[in-house]
Amino acid sequence: KKHMIIDGQIVNFDKEQNILAVIRKAGIDLPTFCYYSELSIYGACRMCVVEDEWGGVIASCSTPPRDKMKIKTNTPQLFRYRKMILELLLASHCRDCTTCPKNGKCRLQELALRFGIDSVRFENTKKETEVDDSALSIIRDSSKCILCGDCVRMCSEIQNVGAIDFAHRGSNMTVSTAWGKPLSETNCVNCGQCASVCPTGAIVIRNCTQKFWDAIYDDSKRVVVQFAPAVRVALGDEFGLEPGTNVAGKIVGALRKMGVDEVYDTTMGADLTVMEESKEFVKKYKAGTKLPLFTSCCPAWVKYAEHTHPELVEQISTCKSPMQIFSAVIKEHFKQVQAVDGKETVVFAIMPCTAKKDEQVRPEFIYEDGSRDTDGVITTQEFASILKQAGIVFEDIDPEAADMPFGITSGAGVIFGVTGGVAEAVIRRVVDDKSNNMLHNIAYTGVRGMDGIKEASIPYGEGRVKIAVVNGLANAEKLIEQIEIGEAEYDFVEVMACPGGCIAGAGQPFTRREGKEERAKGLYDADKLSQVKRSEENPVMMALYGGILKNKIHELLHVDYSK
Ligand code: HC1
Ligand code: SF4
């Protein structure tokens, strides 16, 4: 076996691409600003330096491991070196930590503390604060940027968007949009993935918590909250629970404690999406309409298609996303109640996603009287801060069940939150064989797992339906290219912009691959535990289709992005 000697300790390695990965394997938390295993190596921050056996200083992220190599990670020289880098960064950085949205979660702050920096020896070269808050999901403050390039690589390598890039040279270097345009005027899709890797407060997610509180404090409003499938398996991270713990019941209990009038699970909306999307798919498949049908629930994907592949927009399902479907149904349901008690119904959605903040105000979802389907979107992280503001001791909250009449959900709906879940839920609906055996087989068709591009094929009628599942927009681009040059052919394609699906949305507490796997497991376990496995078996569906959806299916559940 190949091995390295790290600080005198033998550590085996095999497929690790760089020394840093071997060091982390040895349980040493070497600091970095610019290293993410899923992104290319930039090697700019130099915090991860180590000493070789001759006292030479090398960047561990960009050096491959060699057999029998000896390195040290902690020497007086390295300590001085790291301190100096931190002081140089702090000299040009805003130091108003208490009012920064990243306070307590900033890596620069964390490392300054860890290395005991109590003063900075260099002249203050902080630039003027320059905030771009034009976009609905993220806010950029370039004066807090440390030029690690994480956002740039995320936006281009994983999302194939390239809305931001390095501009200028030397001491004038910044991260900027093309021509310095406001972000809202670029091809940014609001996925927020840049913010999720930004180590400082240079890119943060827009905060809408005050809007939520204003509604709660307003007695003339009926506040209805829905929470997305993926939120339940990530929120616990903020409260020290085991990764992937399902806290759905606690979310309901906590929201009631804060004075929310009605609490629902977006999973019911996902069931409605399955019903409608399956219907649309089967109709198109049988009619021989141009396929594949692309899913529509990820708003960052919809935006990407609009910017980059307008020719594909008419192949995107006309189903509104579960969030929008559910809000529309809630508003319709409370119309009569509102006529009696005079309270205005406002719907907030707790989402793992930053693009939902943009989806919610798309013109398609704002009606003539100014009303909307969803009135506010708060991310999982914002919800965690709301809980803390309310003084809720989350650990002590007893789980409760969601309200009726929409409180029953299916296992098919809950797995929407993980890549492959929408496809799996639709397959469950369209196959004729409703046996447990088939249910089990569907899980092994290839739709599950964290791979960026997955394929499945299921028997249907006389033939087979070919399905692809992609996550990360660069993977979507690869698949589209293959389809367009005729190298691949599919009937149904699920696209989620965030790598791993909604469980890794930018609104969630940040996690790496292992954390995503735990979250996925949390959702698959929830599916296993639910009595109702298929959307069409959810009794709420029957009640809705026989009730308020009569004559309103198109109006409440569909949208046409190609118009
Ligand atoms: Fe998602 Fe969806 S699954 S988009 O990934 O279709 O955000 O969780 O709420 O709308 O249900 C996100 C998650 C979410 C919608 C559903
Ligand atoms: Fe790029 Fe997404 Fe950030 Fe927009 S939100 S700049 S698309 S990474």
C-alpha cells in the first residue's frame, strides 16, 4: 500500500488526488479558503501549505501525494505564514463583523480566531463597500471578497452559467459580472450555489425573515406556512442533530408555537405535481409529441433553459412547481373562509432553495389584483435564525402533525427533495404494476444515487420509457448536447440545478458529499415509513380532484413558460 508520513504518522492513500485529501483523511483540519473537492484546484489562498522533509513550503491542495513522502502540517514557519496571509486578508477586508450577515459563519472570522489574530500589522486597504442587491436571491458585497474564486468556479464549472468572473489585474482584481452589470441583468439563474461556497460575506442569500415576522405580528392576516421535503433532513444541522435527522414534526410544532395559523407539508403539492406531470407525460408519449418532457419544479433550471436553450422551453412540463401548486390550492381553499372572517391569507414557503425567491415573483404567478400564489420564501437557514430569534429551543420541541385538510402526504412526494426523486415518483404513478415488488425494482432502475447524470429504463405498454436524471446545470448541458447531436434519446428528463438535488440547495446549511448522502437517506427512510407510497393513493388527491380542483385544474396547477 502507498503511504505518506504526516507529522510522523503513517497514513495510507490510494485514489486521493492531492496531499490535502490525505491530510484530511488523517483527521487534521488544515485550513483552506479556495479548496472544494468538486471544483477545479485554484491554489490561490495558500492557507493549506505544508513543509516537506527539506523545509520547503508547498501548497497541499495542488501537490499530488507520493509514496513515502514526509510532510509536516504544523511548524513555526507554517504558523507564521498562515498568520501573515490572514493579516493581509484582514487588512483589505471589512471588519464590521457584528453587522455582517455571515457573522458566526464566516471562514475568515473563524480562522482569525483560530490563529489568535488580535491585531493587523499592515496598512488598511479596505475598498469602498459596493453592494449589488439587484438579484432576488443573492446579494454581493465585493468589499468583502477575498478573491478565492470559489464562486467563479462554482458558477462556471458546476452550473455552466458563468455569470461572474475575475476582472482586472493585480491589486485591482475583483469578481464581477460582465461589464459590471447588476446581477439581475445577467444570465444568473439564482441557484445560490456561489453563496454556498463563499467563505466570507461577499455573497450572501437575501434575507426575508422580517417579512415573515411582520405577517405573524399582523392580526389581520392568516399566516399559512408550507415546508419543502428537503428542509426536514437539513434543518437539524443548525441545532447539532445527527446529519439527515428528519425533523418534520418538530418544524410543525415550532411553527405553531410561533403563532402560525396553518402548517402544511409541500410534499402534498409534490403529489399534485406527480398527478399532473404523469398525465401530461402519458398524453405526450401516446400522441408522439416531441419528447423528452423536462421537469419544471426547479426554477433555476427553468431560468437556465430560458437563457441558454429557449428552443427547449416548450418541452418543459406545464406543471407549476409543488410550492406554487400548493400555494394556489391553499389560496383557493381559504377564499371562502376569508370571505367570512375577513382575514387575508398569506402563504410563506420554507425552502432549501434560493431560486424559489425569484420563482415566487415571476410575472406568471402575480395576478391582476396584485395577489400571488406564494407571498414569501424563506430558506432553511433563515428559518433556523427565525427559530433562534423566537427563543425556540428546537431540541425540546415535541413533534406534531401538519394540519388538515391537506396534511396527508405520500412517500413519492417526499423523495422529490433528492435527485432522482421526481422521476421515481412519476414512474410509480405511470407503471401499471402497483405491487411492492415493482416499487422495490423502481428504486434500483438507476434513478437513485449522487451521480450527476443517471439513466433508467422502465417497461411501459409495448415498449420502454427512457429516463434521464441530471443534477448540476453543467451536467444538464452535457445531456442536452448529447440529445441534440442525436447520441442520446430520452422520453422524460428530471433536472435539478443543485448537485444532489434540493437536499443540497443553497438555502440549506452547507454540507459535503457524506452529508448529502445522509440527507438522501433521511428522505428515503421517510418514504419507507409512509403508509401511502404513490401520489395517486393519497386521499387528499381524491378530495381535491372531486372538490376545489373541479374546473380549476388548469388555472391552479399549470403554467406555460414558453408563452
Ligand atoms: Fe424542492 Fe420541490 S423538491 S423543488 O427540489 O419540486 O426547493 O425539497 O420544495 O416546489 O416538493 C426545493 C425540495 C421543493 C418544489 C417539492
Ligand atoms: Fe452563478 Fe448561481 Fe451564483 Fe447566479 S446564483 S452567480 S447562477 S452560482
